[in-house]
Amino acid sequence: MKKLLLVLTIAFSASVVYAGGYRVGVQGHKQLAMGHTGVAVVTSAESAFFNPAGLVYLDGKLNVSLGAAAVLSNTSYQNKEFGFSSEADNPIGTPFYAYGAYKINDWLSAGIAIYTPYGSRVEWPTDWEGSHLVNNIELSAIFVQPTISIKVSDKLSVGGGPIYVTGAVNFNRNLSRSLTDEAGNRSNVTIDASGINAWGYTVGAMFRPTEDINLGFNYRSKINMDVERGDGTADFENLPGALAPGFADGDFTASLPLPAELTFGASFKPTEKWLIAFDYTRTFWDAYKSLDVQFFNSAGLSRNPRNYKNSSVYKIGAQYEASQKVIVRAGFYFDESPIRDGFFAPETPRPDSVNFTAGFSYNLNSRWAIDASVLYVHSNEVENSYDSFVEAGQRLSFGGEYKSNALVAGIGVSYKL
């Protein structure tokens, strides 16, 4: 019984590290406004994230881009067969970015990128119908990426660098659908882990066959996030007296992959004032087959299947120079869900989504500009279930209809010297 209840304790909290309910890309307001395209675009220090190979083509000696955004989102659940319904409370998220690029000479540039591609907070009502899967999750993760960019010729450049990730997660769920202590309080567990650190890398290239056409690719490696012993604790509450000794608070270890991503793209200028860009991203979610957790008590090792599939994102964006002061942008992208049928859990209710973007830059002078963007995420309504929860030796399914959407608005500044 003890091992059975512990099997899924960590599984759902850890998965949110890279499969958040709102996996929204806010890695630069200029490029976000253009449908989050950027692998073949050279406009600012945002290239440090989208394609480091582009840094060497930037105008000026020093380029800096800073920005933040507010994420407003909501998720609702309904099961018409049993009359269940609930709505998650998703507090405002605040992703940010900071990029810098310095041109050392005509063929070499160096840069630094600090950004938050994963981070969310989702709170379902306590003791809702899916509380045995999740009550609340809070995640934070910061990526630090030093880069170099080398101009091989006037038409070809390469770039890349290591990626350092540090993160933390807090998660709570009830241990089963019905287990309580003697006073009737639901038995639950809170997982709190911090100082989760890992390394990866990024590499890219850019080819400029003409002054008006750019081609680019960027690859980000898989990053294994390892929760080492001592990084966090599992806190069990409201256990019946007979089970309490076996549920002592303690350490755990786990390992999960942040999937690799490969992006190809192209941009071209049909006229002096217009810029059009296309990106295609393939995310290798198949690395997430199962989450294995080692507890340092009688529970031992638990295995938790995920069986994600690779997915794609299709992006298009445009930029128009309305005047010397104002540049306007708009875009669209379609984001496929990596979650297979039967593995749809309420901490990551992420179906296919359509995403609309817009924004502008206002040039204060030749050095400073204000950048702004807005993104609306509409996820297709989906009916699905999670079928791998086991209780009392039986595999139980939890499913229903999920609806979710998000609105992201942000502002930043760019500097060029």
C-alpha cells in the first residue's frame, strides 16, 4: 500500500519542468511579435537566443536587449458524464530576458543570454476531482547562455555556446482518491526541490546568399535535469496512524530530460520596408518516455510512463518600417501537443494551440528603442484522460474536457552603440 501510493508522488511535479501547461515562448519582444520567428532574422541582441550565428551581423559595437512580460492564463476542466467541473487559478507569470552582444572585430562577436523559457504556477481547488493527480505546482527555471559568433565569410556565419540551467519546483497532490487521516483530512504530499542544475549547449549557422535573403538553423541540445539527494524533500501530511511510519519525510532523486530542439528558418525583404520570416521547429519530446524516482525509504524505485511524441511548431511573421521612429510587427504560429492519448494529466493540459502575435518598436533615438509585444494563445478544446494512475492494485482513468488560453503582454528596451 505504501509503495503504491508513492509511485506517482514525484511524477507530475517533475514533468512540468519542461512540459508546462503554458509552454509560452517569450524570449524577445521583437521576435515574439513576429510569430516568435528569429532563426534567420538579424535585428537585435535577441539573436543570442534565436540563433547566435546572427550576432556577428549586428550593426554597432554593442547591442543589448532587456524585457519582461506578464502571462495571464486560465484552464478549465469538465466531465459531463459525472457532472464534474473545475477551473484552475493561474497566478500571473513574469518571464524575462536579458541579452548582450559585443563585436570584438569584424569576424568575431561574443554574447550572453539570460532567459526563462520554462516557468509556471497552476493552482487547482483543494480536493477537486483530480486532486489525486495535482493540487498546485510552482516552477521557476533560469537559463544562462554565453555565446560566440564567427563570420566564416561575408555570406556564412556560425555560433553557439554552453547553456547552464538552474531551477526549482514546488508541488502538492493528494495521495489517493480517498485516503484520509482519522479526522477525515485528505492525505497529501508536498514536493519542494531547489538548486536543480544542469548543462547543455546550442549551436547555429546563418547563410546570407543575398542582401535580402537569410537562411538559418539552430539546435539546442537535450538537457538532463537531475534531482540529487539533498536538493529537495518530500513532506507527507494527514496520514492515518497505521501508515505514517512508512511515509517519513525525506530525500529523493530523479532524472528527467529537457528535450532537444531543432529550428530551420528563412527571411527575406520583398521591399525596403518589409521583412517576412518563416520558422519550423521540431522538438524531440520522445526523450520523455518515463520518469523514474528513487525514494530513500521502503518505497524504493518508482517508474512512471509518459510516452511523449515528437512535435512541431510552424511559424510565420512580418515586420514593416512605418517610419524612422515606428516599426510594427505581426505573426502567427501553430504549436502541436506532444502528449499522447491516455497520458493527458491536469498539470500539463497542453493540447494543440493556435497563437496570434503583434507588437511594435519605437525608436527614441539612434541608440535607444522601446519594444512591445502581445501574444494570444488559444488551445483547442480537447477530451482526453490520464490512464496510468494505480490505486489498490487497479489502474484508474481520470479524464474529461479541457479548455485553456493565455494572454501574454510585455515591454522591453533595446540599445545599440
